[in-house]
Amino acid sequence: MLQTGFRISASAFIGLAVVGLCFALTGTSIAQQEVRPNIPTLFVVGDSTARNNANGAQGWADPFKDYFDAAKVTVLNRAMAGRSSRTFITEGRWDTVVHDMKAGDVVLLQMGHNDGGPIDTGRARASLPGLGEETRDVTKADGSKETVHTYGWYMRKMAVETKAKGATPIMLSLTVRNLWKDGKVERGSGNYREQIAELAKTQNIEFVDVTNIIADRYDALGQEPVKAMFGPDYVHTSPQGADLNATSVVAGLKTLKDLPFSNWFSEKGLAVAPYSATPAIATMQTTNAPQKAQRPLPVPADPALPSLFLIGDSTVRNGQGDGANGQWGWGEPIATYFDAAKINVVNRAVGGLSSRTYLTGGFWTDTLAMVKPGDFVMMQFGHNDASAINDDARARGTIRGTNEESQAIDNLLTHKPEVVHSYGWYLRKFIADAKAKGATAIVCSPIPRKSWRDGKVNRNADSYGGWAKEVATSEKVAFIPLNDLIATRYDALGAEQVEPLFHGDSTHTSMEGAKINAASVVEGIQGLPNNPLAPYLLTK
């Protein structure tokens, strides 16, 4: 077995020996016979949501193979019903995968549905909660002893041993259960999605947010049609649901950078579009150049904690929030100012949107569904609201000002009728909705552009900055004069030193610029009367 720093208990070692004996008696494992040494193998490691043929149900990894060209890659579904990350290892199943693995292979790791429950009674399959190095020695019902580790320990072990074989591990968040509330499907069981994402980040491996990809599809379909996607219970899918989940995994894999298996897809796989969390944006492109697929927008890491939701445009969250093309929004670095043990900072801003298209594109609906009493919604719009109200490129403009004026149009982009309102109307809509959910709304004026006059940065107090303040005042919510706070800093630095704070244009900031903007937001927060976010800020 690979020496990776991970050790398992004596009882688990005996289990491995038994598995090895079975292989010896049969001459070779069935699994080994499936592996073709001259072409790569794509392994799926999971539970019954990936492999299940009981009572008419089916796991997603069975139809998954149809999305790949069998002449180029072998897709092996090694998932096993009823297993947790712990028991998949202790029963020797993972050891078999490692044995069959070779350099150039890919391993999809998706575990968690069975990691809860008792650790030493019943099925005795649960892992300890969390990602740490804690252990617990237990005696199971059959008298055997075992040292039980955390969920994170078992998942790390599989990732590390995959890398050691020269293969590529990819972690997947869990499939979605057929549980609904207020017309929205549950997004994940417990905190496994957040834990898997954190594991992937710390291990420097790719992560596919299958949970949110599937949930987005379910929400779009609606509760009644989704019933057909499941078998006899709310966890296991029917063949129809299994194929939807398989398609979702493929769509998620296509969003990854440096995709190791981009030429492995079959015609069916090639027909699947990369997942996009921003379908409205995709329809707004004015060129035929390929567009980078979007990953799902962030969700609260710990739903039990209060959340600070950020909504806005690319100056808050640029692209996928990963610094592509050297551009960053301030919504990424601002998280470092808050205590993650006390509050979630959830950056739900979307590049290219105005206050209008954030609403009409469904992004506000999805964000609002997660808002609960005690949360905060911070909004910053305006940069894209000055665009054309109706065209066949983006159709994202709003009526200037804050009044109740509206304009009925036949949208040239969506080919649907639409009533367009003022900039202020959309801000009031967000504020009213947030208040109705028991949340605190905070309005920011838009950040300044790199635009100077007489040695001073141009402000926007006579347009969107002033209108944002007017709305905040009329609705009696907090206002952060972000435009002026940042502009004052720029004035002190001077044009030469401000230049590297932007990247590529006069609107989008580099990481250093994003940090200055985030610091300015925090300055504004600290200046609020009876600062409601004070308990959550770190002392820097």
C-alpha cells in the first residue's frame, strides 16, 4: 500500500487481507480485468447516488459512461451503495481502486451521504464530523476495534494517494435530495458541500459543485416535474434523474481549467454545454468567440450563521471570482475582514449585470431564497445601468433617476415584452424584499472609474451615487458613500500610483485595487450609525 502518512486500524487491515485473498483465489479481480493499460481510466468513487440498481433506482455514474468515447477512455463506476468515505476505505474498496490506477487516470471523488450517523453501532459507517485530524477508538458490535477519523481525513487520504499514482483527483459535491421549501429545492445535505470545496482548495485539486448545478436544474424544472427524477425515496434517482445528474457532472467538468480529458467525450458528451451560472449573460455576448463557462455562485458556508450577501456587478465579483485576466472585484478580499466563525460572506455579484438584469435574470430570486432573518444584503449597482434600455446585445439599461417612471418594451434580446423601471425602483425592490425576509439592507454608491479632472478623480454624486444615496435615505436603510471614500484615497495617491490599481481598462481593478476598495467598504461600514456589522468584524 502507498506510504502517504495515512494509517488505518488493525481491523481494517484484516479486511484488506480478506479482499486480497479473494483476489488470489480467483486469479485476478474483475476490476483489474476492466482496466485497459493502454488508455486512461476515469474512475468514479461514491455511494448509491452514483451506483444503485435497487427498486428501479439508478445512480448517475451508470449513464455517465455514455458521455465518453470508449475508444479513448475507460469509465469505471467503482461506487458502492451504502458506503461512507470511511467504509469505502476500510472494506478495501479504495485499495482496489489504487491498485488499478495508473498515471494519467482521473478519479472523481463524491462521498458524504452516508457519513452521518453512529460510528460504532448499526452499520457503524459514519466518519467523525469535520476536516481535522481528530480520531476516536471504538469497539463495534462484532467486537472488532477501529480508530475512526474525520470525513476530511478519509477524503484527503484518497486525494493524496491518487496524486501519488500520477492520477488526477477531482472532488464533487453531493447530489441533491428531493426536499423542497418555499418552492426551492434543498441545496445539499448538511455542510458537506462546503467541506468538500474547502478540502479541494487546501489540497490544490479541482472541485465541481454538483450540488448547485443539479439544484439549479431542479429549481428551473419545478417541484412537480422533479418527482419523476426520483425512485422510491427522496435520495435515489430514477433512470431519468440519473441521466440528468450525469449531464450535470459533465457540464461541471467542462468548467474546469486545464481539463485533463477534454478529448475523451463522445458525441453525446460533446453536445453538453459547460455549466453556466449566468445564462442571462451568455445570451448577451456580441461575438462568436467562445465564452468561459461560469461556476455556480457561492452559497453560505455555514447556513446556521448569519450571512452577508453581496449583490452587484463585476466591480464586486469579476468573472468567476478567481482573478481571471488579472481583474478582481472588492467582494473577494473583503471576506478577510470578517470572522468566518461568526458570519458568512457570500459574494453573489455577477459581472455584466445592471440592477435590472440582476432581477430579471433570476439572480436576485436565487439569492433571496437563501436570505433569512438576521442576514445582511449589501448592494452596489450602477456601472451597467447607463447602457441601452433595449438592444439586441445586452438590453440592460434602466431609466435614469429614482422615480416611478416605467417603459414598456419588446425586448430585442429576449424577444419578450418587459416593463423597464428606474434605477431607484430596482434598488427599492431589493431593499423591500430583503426587509421582508428580516434582513438588513445596505446600499453602496458605485466605485469610481479611473477618470481624472484637474488632478481629482471624477465622482458620481450627481448620478448613480447620488441616486443610491437618495434611495437609501427614503427607505431608511444604511448607505455607504463608497464612490467618495475610494475617490478620496485615489486623490491622495495621485494618478501615477493609482494606475496599477486597475487592470485592462478604467473600470476593473487589480487585486491591489480590489483590496483598497474592500478597505474602503469596511471604512464605510465602521462609519455607520449603530454599526450592525460591528460584532462580525475582525480586529486588524
